[in-house]
Amino acid sequence: MACLYFSCTENQTVTNPIKHKNDIKLLIKFFDDNAYQASLGTFYSEIDNNGQIVSQKIYNVALSRMIYGLAYASNIDTSYLKKAQSASAFQINKLTAQDSLGTYFNSYFDISSNTADSSSSLDIWQQAYGLCGLSELYRNAPNDKVLSQIHQFHDSFISRFHDTVNGGFYGNYDIQKGKISGSKSLQALVYPITAYMENLWLADAANRSKYEPFLKENVRIAYENGWNENLGWVNIKFDDAWNVCSHPSSENPCFKVSPGHNFQLASLFLRTKNWDFLTAEEKAKYKNLGIAILNTTLSKPIYPEKNLSQGFYSEVNPLTNEVSDKRKTWWQHCEALIALSLAGEKYEVESTKLEQFYFNAFPDKNKGGEFFYLDKDNVPDLKELKGNIGKSTYHTIEMIRFLNRKLRNT
């Protein structure tokens, strides 16, 4: 594919102060110092806790999330924009392929062998988050060529994953076999919206009709099937008709749950307050469920101090509320802070406690970057990579973006 060239048509150096500006700069610096390859104009993905490059693979999701972080941070330092542009050009040139349905993202490109992943199996996580960085780049530096490329990926994404019979999206697609039956999940409903579609709806105002049907359909299905009110946990796995997987027994649940997915579902519903294509009645019911999910989740036995001052655990049996993993995961805390920020002032105390915990515990103040896991006593897991297939700058910087939106009441 031809290389994309970008021109910044809008200087968005922000005049309002950005909360956690230094945290953004330090997080980007870790990858800039340790993962950036000037000769390639891009970033290696697998980086250990000391900043050492573990492999020469460049993963689509990690790079896209790096582009997101750089694009947003260009409001702080305009020099980040050039790196976001060069990394996105690398993504288009080396991490994409094409078939009869259009363009799609490869999982990785290996510099050592000069080859891209050639698997025929595509999953919605990697395809949706492949558009994450390009969408944020377009929002900060609108460009017709970029938008045309995004539209190609979006149209192909819809063709591959959308279920025209039961609605929503399948979670997996095979280039030879087509949509994969039995692959529907809560993530297949949420990721297309939170990874790129809502952000693109915001930025690409002239083409909102391309996104609105899917935003509306997915949030409706999530409202009808995504929440188990009796258990107070999200439903994760579904059949093709969006019937939730039944649990054989309390000792053998069909799926375990992450509290982060409760918060993520709540944030999905709370985002709808700005969706002007919904009716007032629809907005009200989605907001009410989002608040109900937050209330329920905040009362769960997942908090070491029975409040958010020390974060929360990572995995739970939804039938018994028994914690099955007492580690604390960086991305789940980001999702919680996004959801709390969208609820306005209602959870100001909880949000403040969690925000203080996050920035005290997850960033590595000695070697840079941030830890993936903390144990139950907040000791970092030094074996888990700080940069991997999906981890770069996105979750933290997206969370900071939402915290700043709350400050500006937007």
C-alpha cells in the first residue's frame, strides 16, 4: 500500500492546563527512549521493566495505542505529532493487508525477518484497536487522506464482523471461512465503540451516518444482554443470537469476570449522554443503568480497604463473588476512572481516591513507564513487560483525556 503523508491543518497547542501533563510526558518518554527506532520511524512493542527491547516485533495494537497517546499529547508538545504521523505511516505500510472485502490489520511485523504475520484468523480486538490511533490522529490533525484510509478500514471492518441477522459483531473472522460462529462476547459489543467508533463519530462530523447505526445497535444489545442484575456482574460470552452462556455450577462458571469490564460497560452507557441521535428516553435509561452498574460494582467485595484507596482485585467468580486473582491490573483501574469521570460529581470521593492510588502505584518512578500488575500488597510484577502486544500508552492517556474532559465539562 502507498505510504500515507500527513499535514497538520490545525495547531491545537492547548491554552488550558492539562491535568497529569507530566505523567503523560514521562510515559511517552519511556517508550521514546527505549522503543523508538528513528531509522524506521516507529516503536518496537515488547519492552521489559528495565527498558530493554525483548523482540523486534512491532504489534499492531501496541503501535496504534502509541499513536493515540502521541496524537493526544501533541496538545502538550507539538513535536509528538510528527512521531505519531511517522508511526501511522509505518502501520499502514507494514501492518496491513487486503483481500476481496478490503483492508485489514496484521497482528505484527517482525523487523528481524522483514515479514508480517500472515494468519488468516482475525479478531475484533486487534481490528478495532488498529483504528484507535488513526482516529485520534485524525481528531487532532484533520486530513482528507487519513480520513479516506480510515473509511476503508471501517467499511471492511463492518463487512467482516457485523451480524446482519442478530445485530452486533462477531468476535472472530477467518479470511477463508468468514464470520466465526460462537465468537460473540461483551468485548465484541464494547471494543468497536470505545476503541475508535465513538471517537471517530466525534471527529468526523460530516460522516456520522457511517457510525451511528452501529453505535445505536451495539449499545441497545449491551443494554438488553450485557448486564446480569441478579449477580451484579457483566455477561461475557454469548451464542450467535446474544443469549448469554449459562453457568454449569458455581464451582465451574462459564466465565469469570474482571471488575474492569463492569466499569467499562458502565462507561459505555454513560457516554451516550452526548449522542444526539438517541432519544431523550434512550439516554435516560442508559444513564440510569450506567449509574446502577457503578453503584453495584462499588459495593462488591473486591477492594482491599473496602474503598478505592488501594485499588481493586482483577478477577472474580460471578456466581460466588469469590476473588480468583488478587493482582491489580493497570487497564482495569483506567476503565474505572473513566466511568467515574463520566458520572460527574456523584463519585467525586471515590474518583479522587482511585486517581491518587493509580498515579502513586502504577507508574515506575525509578525506571519509567508503568507496571502491568501489582500484587495484593501493591508490589509490582517485574516479570510482566511494560510494553507488549497491546500495552503502550493508550489506557493511561485515554483515562487522562477523560479526566480533563470532566474538568472542562465537555
